[in-house]
Amino acid sequence: MNIATLLSGGVDSSVVVHLLKEQGFTPTLFYIKIGMDDDELLHCSSEEDIEMASLIARKYGCKLEVVDLHNDYWDNVVAYTIDKVKQGLTPNPDVMCNKLIKFGVFEQRVGKEFDKTATGHYATTTEIESKIYLSTAKDPIKDQTDFLAQINYLQVSKLMFPIGHLMKSEVRDIAVKAGLPSAKRQDSQGICFLGKVNYNDFIRRYLGEKEGPIVELETGKILGKHKGYWFHTVGQRKGLGLSGGPWYVIKKDVADNIVYASKGFNVDAQYGYEFTMGDFHFITENPWKNTRDETNITFKIRHTPEFTTGKIMKTPNGFHLVSNQKLQGIAPGQFGVIYDVDSKICIGSGEII
């Protein structure tokens, strides 16, 4: 089997190479470069990552290629992010990176020549009645199926997740025992294309600053000032610069550049039970196509180990979800990621509207 492996320089993808070699495969390794070398602020230093990837390639006798996709990345993922933020929404660029770049552009240009593409994502696949489904990883804290919930059936049926059945601690142990140079390397944090760049600096570069009021939701009292609604997201607790809190961002008035906040004890203002998702994307198939009834499911609206239980139903505007528990900070623009009732199969996702 001819396998392409996406290598980041981190411990997870390095262990993927080790496991594939143990199984008798010699994968071709690819490092996807997305940083802007000629931009001082947004320069994403890939030198250390590529050096680490080269060490892994040499150790296992694999060919390594650097694939420069930064133009595609900035034309698609970054443009999507800026557009959503400008609309006052909460985007998820990592979801779109997987859909459009890692398993989109890469597949169209390079991956199509290979039988399978292996990655260091914490996810698994499950075959049911000859169909491949995206399914959750063994490690609930590291599970990344929510970041993969916009990929399509062709993508998921071609993917391999060799570490999906392992706990993160087991991956580290394998790396240490195998003497991998990335064994002790820290996991990357934050949005994939920003690296060490401050998110607000990135947003400021494209949208600038525009002073506006922070208003108490219940009273209309002006509590302070902000530098642009685009620096704040619904559910945010830190960064408002207000005393006597905690204060939470409840909603934003995009037209008038107003950020509405509420005290932490005002549970009703910051919590909700339901939301609607537009343009819902099914990964393998629509399991509800023959019914208009409510269906029990589990779901996530942000990257957490826990699943929330609820019911989903079809509406003229998309799918409406009612949670069994109060949800803090339901933010339009985020993805609602839907799983089966056992939290095993990732059915798909839709943007909260």
C-alpha cells in the first residue's frame, strides 16, 4: 500500500511514521508549509518543524517533501476567518484547514497519487455495512473529531489515524522508547496558522481598531470601552478590562459596534438551551433522512472532552438542536458537531446561526 503521511514535526505524527514502519510500510512524508515568510508579523517559522521532520525521515528511511500551500491557505482559510470575524461571528479556522487544505488542496495536488493518507489526528474510522464513518479516539481529552467534522466521505474513507486507538501518554511512551527526537516536544497550541502570533494582533492587522461602548445587557449602562467588536466573542470572560466581575460577553451589535456584557451571576443571560445550524454537512450519510421526528444525539459546540446530550430535528432553516443541559456562550459562527447517542460516530456539523 502506497501511503502519504502528513508530518508536522510534533510527537504525534512522528509516532505515526514509527507505527507504519512497524507494520511494514515505508510512507512518503509531507510537511505542509502555510506560513508567510515575507511577513514579519505573520511569519510562521517552520525551520524547527522541518528539521524535526527531516530527522524522522532519515531515521526511518522515508522520503520527505515540503509542500508550500501558503497561498491556498491565506486565500481560503484566512479569508474565511477574517470575513466571519467582520460579520461578528466566531469562526473555526482549524476545521476549515482540515477540510480545505490538509485534505482538500493537498489531496487534489499530491495525495491523489497515494492509496491512503495517514495523519497524527486523534480520531478513528469505523466500518459499518461497508461504509466508513469518522469515529472518536480512545483519548477523550485529545479527541479531534470535532476539528474533522467538515470533511467528506471520500476524505474520511481514504484517511488513516494510526494513533487514534492510543492515549496521549501511550504515544509519548512509544516516542521515548523509539528514541524519537520529537518525544519531549510540547504540543502546539492555538489556531493552526497563527503559531506564536497573538490573535488580537492578527485581527488588528486586517480590521484595525474602532472604539465602542461595552454596555450592561440588563440596564443599558455603559461599563467601559472596547477597541472593536471583532476582538470579542460571545461567551468570552477575560479581556474586557472591567472590574467587579466576572463579566461575560453576551452579544454584539455589529452595525453600531456595541459589545453587551452581563455579570457572571446572571445565568439566564449567558446560557441557552437551543440553537439552529444552517448548511448542515453530513460526513458519510444523513441518518435522519426518513424521519422528521426528534432524534436523540450527543454534541459539542467547542473543543472539550465532554459530550452534551440533546435532541435534533429538521427545520426549514437547517437543523434545530435542543440541549438537555444549559449551554454557556452559544456563539453564531461556531460549528455544532453532532455525534450518535453513544458519542462514537461523528455524523457531521453545521454552523450555528
